[in-house]
Amino acid sequence: SAADDACQLSVVGVGELALEPDRAQVVLGAVFQAETAGEAQLRVNRVLGKIIDDVRDLDITGTVIQTASISIQPVYDNQRNKAPRIVAYRASNSVSVQVDDVSQVGRVMDVGVSHEANQGFGVTFMLQDHAAAQREALRMAVSEARRKSDIIASELAMGELRVVRVVEQGAEPPRPIIQRGLEVAAQMRSADARSTPVEGGKITIRAQVTMDCKIGD
């Protein structure tokens, strides 16, 4: 009814956090081309083997190394009016290196650069406990919606409100910060660079709710 509509109030609450990342993932890869598949694969395996060994030797907290991708493909010579002919083979392999000490990311990238990593070279910063961050953003959103409803009710002398409906618009997952590693790593080649400079920045988590209230009974 019109009377019921006059007693209703709908407010939106937003919660947002900006947190420093506490986990990073570095992808280091290599691709080589050779006349035979075996030779191409051998070159790639040598590079990735050295990278894995040296990353492990860094002994960084929370280090997890796993294969990200691996492939070997023929390279064709496509000449007009002639059947395609295999002229070489291209092998590629990359590993994902996860570390829980983001201050050490530059050292991991340095390992890749020193061993000719030339593919898939990038860094992603993230949160270890992203679920807890999402819950906190949601709590903030609900608190803001409650504060808004109380202020509006007080200013309009609406009396005490009771919440009848709350809809979560969705807590956005933490947005990983991705850096293109080859561009960053190029900076280390300056004369005074001791290691690859990498900054994690901030990760933003946002939640939103809509709260419907009306005068109690």
C-alpha cells in the first residue's frame, strides 16, 4: 500500500579495502627453435633446469615451483604452390614460482634473466587469505548501510527502523596486480641496478550490499 511504501527505506553500503600483497607468483619460461625436436627440447630443459635449481637455492619463504606450460611444435616452410614442409621445431617450457615473501620477487626474476628466460616472464601479486579480506569488505559494507539508514531515519524522524531485507551485490575478489616482467627486468641492466626493482602496490577488495528497512511494527 501507499502507507507501507512511505515507511520503507532502501540504502546501499559499500566496503573497500586496499591491502599490500603478501604473495607473488612469477612465471619464468624459455622457448628455443632447432632443426630437431630433441635439440629444441634439450635447450629448453637445460635453461629451465638451471632456473629451478637456482630458485630453490634462494630458499625464499613459501616457495612453490610447478610447471605452467610445456609444448613442442613443428615449424613449417609455407611456400606458395608447394606442400608445407617442416623446417624446424620450436620447444617451450615455463614454470610458476610462488613466494610468500614479496620483497624477494626481484631475486627470482634475476634468476630468470641470468639463465635466458625469454617467454611468459611476468609477476602477479595477490593475497594469501583473500577470503578473509572479502569477509572484512562485506562487514564494512553492511556497517555502512546500517549507519546510513540510522542517519536518514533520525533526520526524517522516522522512528526506529528494522531491517527486512539485505541483498549482497557481490564481494569483488581481490584483483591481482600483474606486471610484465620483461619490461621491469630490463631496468636491472642499468649500471647501478643491483637487482630487478619490483613494487607490489596495493590490492583492492570491494563489497556492496543493499539494505531495505521499515518502521518496526
